[in-house]
Amino acid sequence: MSFIMENYSMILAMMATGVVGGILAGLLGVGGGIVIVPVLFFLYQGLGVSADTAMLVATATSLATIIPTSISSIRAHKAKGNVDFDLLKRWGFFIFLGVMIGSFVVTRVDGQWLTLLFGILATLSALNMLLGKKDSMFKSLPGNAGQGVMATCVGFFSSMVGIGGGTLTVPMLTFCNYPAHRAVGTAAAVGLIISLPAALTMLIFGESPIDSPFGTVGLVNLIGAACIIPLTVLFAPVGAGLAHRLDAAKLKKVFAVVLIFTGIKMLYQVLG
């Protein structure tokens, strides 16, 4: 109880992160991790945690929060027939392989490299939201070898920066003339393949830095996960409902601008 009284502002901030992450996931079709990671990164630093540790813990904690969100999202998309299980069969092993390599790297690498990588991916993702063309760059998906490379990259980079499959999977698939609604639904399943083994690896094999925030086991902050998960799951359907009433395309562009500034700020913190 004393911890709650002393850190109520942090707990409230984490709960707010869950609300915002859930709404944006449902409203804009973006993964909660793209919101949760930078918020936790700056929040932990406000508590006196070093930037390197903040990024490591934010990455692992974000992955833990994606697990239940992905399960909820898979059920909704499966009911509409928008999960491509044939594609998942082809991609599953390669995603898992990329995740295991990426998760191992996270437990060994300096946090500043993860901050740099997230800043780059967040900025590129935001630019894709703002400038991405509706026309596909390719007529179809590449052969099995090419898809294996794509899937491995999705697992590797997503696990390293604490995001689900949507941020990378959806653009990759739509660039290859893959139906957008199927891409979003299938990406939800990809998110589970990424988040579950990645979070467990970082929880079990990650070594908590000496300045980790209270409640951190391995690299996962259990208090942060406990605050964020219920609200993310609760508010994702709210965001989906708002999508039918609001101009999601315009909101996505506003979010993209905010994400660009966030990515640049993280890059500046490492390179500045």
C-alpha cells in the first residue's frame, strides 16, 4: 500500500497509457506497443531510471501487454474471416526464429541501441502513415524464400523494440497487393507469435539492471503490465466503435505527426 501511495502518479500514468494504447489500437489499427514503449521510456526516466534501463524495461513490458490484446484481437478478426491461417503456417516458424534471435539480443545489448532502433522504426512508420501510397508496389507476395526473410525480419525487429506485428506486417503485406483488412487481421495473430515467446524470454532470461523500477522481474515490469493490460483490452473495442463515427484517416495522420516527433526525440536523446 505504501508503494501505491508513493507512486500513485506513476500508476495513474501507466493506466492512462493503457487507455490511450487501447483506443488507438482499435481506432487506427496500430499496435499498442508503438504507443506504450515511448510512454514507458520517458515515464521511467522521470522516476530516475537511466535511459538505457528505461528502454530495456519498456520494450519487455510492452511485449507482455501485447499478449492479451492480440488474443482479443484475433478472436474479433477470426469471426470476420480476416485471419489468413495459410500465411501464418508459412510464416510462423520464421517469425518465431526472428523473435528468439531478437529477444536474445535484447537481453545482451545496450539500451541505447534499442532506443535508436525504435526511433528509426517509429519515424519510418509515421512517414508511411502520412505519405504511404494506396497502390501496391508489387503484384503479389514473393516466393517462399522471400516470405521467410520477410517473416524473420518482422519477428526480429518487432521483438527488439517491443511492438506487435502490425507496425511492420501490415505495410509489408499491403505493399505486395495483399488485402488490407486481411493484413490487419493476420497481423493480430503475428503479434501473438511475437509477444508471447519474446516476453517470456525477457522475463526468464533477462537480468534486471540495478536501477530497474520497482516490480521488475527479468526485464518485465509486472506493475506496469498489470496497470496497462486490463485497460488496453477494455478500451480497444471503444476505439473500434469510434472508428465508425470519426474520420480515422485524418486521426491517423495526426497520430503520425505525434509519432514522428516522438521518434525524433528518442533519436536525439541517443545521438544528440
